[in-house]
Amino acid sequence: MKIFVDNLSFEIMDDFIRAAFEQYGQVDSAVIAREHNSSDSRGYAFVEMPIETEAVRAIAELHGKDMAGRPIEVKEARPDSEARRNSNANASKEPRTYRPPERHRQSEGRRRPIGSVSNPKSRYGKLG
């Protein structure tokens, strides 16, 4: 069973998580999610336990437990496809299309050449 562990302190390492879950049974893997560029912790981890009864017991006993000064949230991990579907729940159902910006009318009603300034002294201060 794959378990999701959230609200981890950023100083906790993979071995610490593994040791905490091994108290309840066999652990296949314990991996803390890390940033791609800096390899800093993202504050959550995934633990895989092959025996479901041990995993359920670990979830029940570790959920809300204080770990390195923070109460952790432990629950069964959702399948990848379901997690992606729920992350896009707030997105609109229609595909996004490009909409060019609206052009604003100049208040003066006339066009100036690109790069021209009507009063150079007001923009750049005194010249010369």
C-alpha cells in the first residue's frame, strides 16, 4: 500500500521516515519529495508498505503524531491519475484559446510616431 505523509519538517531525511514506519511493519520504500533544482524537501513523502494490515495500522497510529515539531498528516496515497484529475478540478473544462490584447485608444485622438515624445523636457528633464 502506498502512503502519503504530509506536513513534514524540512530537516527530516528519508531514513527517519523509514524508521518511523518500520516500527509497524516492513517498508519497501520511503522517499521524501524534493525540488528538482535545489533538492530541498517539499514537506511531504511517500512510503510503500507491502502488507496492507501493517500499513493501515501505521496510518492510524502515526496520523497527527508530532514529528520534529510538526503534526504530520498520514493517509493512503491516491492513484496518480486521480491525483492529476483532482488537481485540475478548478480549471475550466473548455480549452484555453489565445485572445489578443485589446487596443487602447489614445486620449488625444491622434497618433504619434513610435518612439516620439511630445515634450522631451518633461520626460528627460532639462536638455543641453
